[in-house]
Amino acid sequence: MARRTRTFPSGSSALICFTVIRVFGGHILIEETRMSRPTTESKRLLSHTIAEWACGLNYEHLSPEAIQAAKLFWFDSIGCALGGSQQDDAKILLKHYRAMSNGNGKATTFVSGFKTNPVDASFLNGHMIRGMDYNDIYWKADPCHPSDLIAAPLALCESEGLSGKDLILATIIAYEIEMRLCEIGRPGVREYGWHHATLSAFAAPVAAGRVLNLTPEQMASAIGISASRTFCPGAVTAGKLTNMKNTVDPWAGRMGAESALLAREGFSGPEHIIDGKEGLFAVFGHVQYKGQPAAFDGEGLVKDLPTSPKSHYRILDCGMKSFPIEALGHAPLTAMMKTVKENKIKSDDVKEIKVEVIARAADILGDPHKYRPSSKETADHSLPYCMAVGLVDGMVTPLQFREERVRDQSLIPIMDKIKVVANEEFEALFPKFQPSRVTITTNDGKSQSTRVDVPKGDPRDPMTEEEIAVKFTALGGDVIGKDQCKKLRKCIMNIDGADKLDELLELTIAR
């Protein structure tokens, strides 16, 4: 048998034909077969779809509700930053970056007023927003704090001389992509040991790139540059916690700013970093979870991306924190505080507190390290500590996470009365609800129980502007003064009318 074959270049639209000549029973048979067009054309990569959407979205396409939400999240985030500026790790970072810079940049650092380049300002301001773990929260398959990423658009808007509308547009884009990334894991990356900063690195350059008005091709490169360097293991939030717990996500924001700037200059990154060869989906596809390979819903990442004022924007689904603690601690803490208040329970009356939560909450917030916290970072991720200090002090605010309170040995006997257990029944309700049940048994043998499914700050029970203002002043009043807090609030809530952001940044500086 002889075979004659003709080949065409990859991606060719030509038909492939070949002829087979064979001998059968003394006769020569000639067969010609026409093949269909080759299927070697590259598939449409998700980074291009995201890039084209972000580059094509304008302020006029945003809904009034999304614009208002962006202002409220900035109000909440800058309040968190004012409080976060007083944390030891924020002071260490500021000292470090002052030593590395001449202080002549075009971007402003909150509170200190230190001038630097937009990449470093993105990181320092983003870290202050994150520093108290008091900023926003969204949790589906994975958790995220989209406000960890918005300091980058702010720094770039300031250094490029852009407007409040440019900042709002980039903010809404950051929330949209970050929150979608947290929805598509099957299961989320947190379940097999990776931190959500891994996903943030894919969203941060999209928001930063929109500020810089990148082309879709440049934007796809920016995504590839950023995500190539920011895969983050879950060790930063597992067991004993360190300063890196509040640092990895702002670092992803920093990478978004730098990657967008590099892409604008022509630096290239892998466009296939999400769904191509050895990209995000492929490398996690090797992971087994409960006997099944991990997977992602790539179509869900880009389905129905909003394009008009009538569209639904993800930012409307994000929540805020009414306590400065890890997100899954809000429902059980709310349940305990409600039980204590309604039944007038004193700490000396308590024999045991049983806390029923979903499995991941028990794993993150109730492991052995959390019963003996020695730092603010571990304490705000410790249900035993948060419940104990809330029971004794009657409140859980930033004051409860000062070093002297965290190390107070009198809280240890109370922490040991708290039993954190996983409730399988609750698993089926998460993430639509965050169910938690707290049962307090007193020394006289009586038990009181309260269940909470939706904590305060959830979009179904949102914080109002006035409630955010109380939180804002509590965090910033001693940093910039209460009068300046009022001026800053007014500036933030009218930011869509600002031609430049100089006044906003000026009002964040302590006098």
C-alpha cells in the first residue's frame, strides 16, 4: 500500500485531501478522500474576552446603583485604611519604602502623605486597607476582599491626573472580575490549600489596565505578567498567622499596577495564563479533591459580563464587615452577642459555649493555634478569642485586638469553654447563607441557643452610609481628626464630580 499526503500550515482553512492506492484481489483500487478543515485554530482565550470587555466598558455603561456602591466601598475602605495605618506592620512597610525612595513620586500614601511611585503607593495603601481585616468580603467557592485591589487604580489615577469617574469605573471592574473568579472553582482553591491572592493576581491588572487605557492585547499581557508571579499557598492563613496574612492580597494589587505599566510599554505576558497550556485551569486540574479532579467554570467567568446601566454589576453582591474579624466569624459572633444580650448572660455565668459552623470555618477559626493567640493576626482569625473577648468586654472593635488585650491571660479559661464544631447540615446552605448556631450553657444547667444565617453587612442586611460613618470615625477620628473625617466623607461620596483626585488624597493625610 502507498499513501500520498499533503499537509497545510497550522490554522489554514484549506481542505486536506489524500489518495490511497491499494491492491485487492489482483485489482488496483484508487480512493480519494476529502477531509474537513483542520481544527487547529487557537481557541478564544479567556484573558482576551475579559480584556475586550474591560477595555470597552465606559463610565456611561455603569448603573447608578453600581456607582453608589463604589462610593460606599471607598468610604468603608478609606476608613479601614486610616485605622490600618496605625498597625505595626503598616509602620514597618512605610519605614522600609521611605528608605528605598527619594519621596518625589506622583502618588500619595494615606495618612503620612509620603510621595512615591504608583506601584509602591498601590501596595502601601492597599495594605492599610487590609491591615485590620476590617474591609469588605465576598465568599462563594473562594473568599475575596475586592477592596484589596482598588488602591492600585487610585494611585494610577492620581499619577496620571485622571478623574473620579475613572476611579469609579476601575473600581467596579476590579470588583466584577475578582468576585467572578471567586465563584468559578469546583471547589474553590482554598479547599486544596491555596490562598485567594492567587486569583486576585488575575483581576488586579484588569482594573489597573483600564485606568491606563490599555489595548485589549496589552491588557491580556498585563494579566499574564501579573498572574505568572502571584500563585500563593494557603500557609499564610493556616495555623500561626504572621504579617503576611494581610500582605499577600495587597501584593497582588501591586503586581496589577506594575504589570499594567509594563504592558503599556510593550512588555509581554502569557495570554494563555487562565485556560491555556499549563495555565490556571490546567495546573489545578491535576489536583484531586475528594476523589475528583479540581475544575473551573470558565464559561461562568465571562458569562453575561455587564455592559449597560440596566446590567447587574457584581459590586452590588459584595458585603462589608461590622466586626474587624475574619468573615466566617461574623455570623457566630453575632449569634453569641444576641444571645448574651437577650438573656443578660455574664461571663462568670457561662459553663460552655458550643459554636456550630460550616467545616471550613471550624478549620480556619477553631484549630489549636487559635486557642492561644499571641498576635492580632491570629486573634482576629480565632473564634475562641473573639467569642471570649466579646463575652467579657461586651463588644468586638479594634480595641479588642491591641497587643495587651490579645495577650491577657485572664481570657484563656473562657476560651477553653468554647467548643467549635462543624455542622454538616449547614454545609448545604453555604455560600448562599453563612449559618451558625451558638448554644450557651450556664452554670445552672440552662441552655440558650441562637442561629444566624446572614450577618450584618451582608447585601441582604447592608450597612447604611450612616453606619459606615460610625465605623469610619471610630477608625479615623484619632488619626486625622473628626472634622477632617466629615470633610473626607463628603469628598468620597461626591467623587464622581472630581476632575482630579488631589483633594481626596490630601484629606487622608494626618496633620
